Amino acid sequence: MTIDIEGRSIATNENGFLENPEDWTPAVAEAMAAEEQLTLTDRHWDLINYLREEYFSNNGNQPNNRTLLKEMGSRWGEKVSNKELFDLFPGNPSKQAGRLAGLPESMRKGGY
């Protein structure tokens, strides 16, 4: 599978994850989100950027939903519910946001 954007074709696996994380750009994330009928807001970007920070600065760490709840609550200055994260990323916040963030597919199970 491929994503055609900015005059180039970017390879993805059968689940839509980028084969090469170096191919990621914000425009790629926007294109992937549009294919999933998502319009990325500041809160979407907060989550995407956090996942990228964790992965690239913390030895490939891919936080689960519980960790995302805590971190987004801290960043947004309010208690964040699991429902709010699923409203942002209905395909599972850690997995769908990770895909849009250009991270490799996580093989762990569950969201908690």
C-alpha cells in the first residue's frame, strides 16, 4: 500500500503503518487522517507529538492508553477520560495516533 503526497509515494504496511518512519511529515499525518475521516485539531497534534517524542527520545517507547490519559491530563491541565481520547482517535488512541505519528506498528495487546 502507498500514500501519494507531495509528489512522492510513501510505502505502508497492510495495516496502514509507514514502512519507514523517516518518511513521516505533518502533511503525511494530515493525509492519513483524511483517509480515516479525521480532522486533526490541536489536541490530536498534542497526542501525535507526544507519541513521537516518546518513541524517538525514549528508546522506542510506545505509551499505552493509560499513560496517554495521564500525560494528556497533565498537558491539558484537566482530567481526561478514556472516552475523550477515543473521541479523538476512535480506532484506539495509542494505535491510531501512533499510525498517524508515523511510528512502527505496536504489537502489544489491549489499551490499558
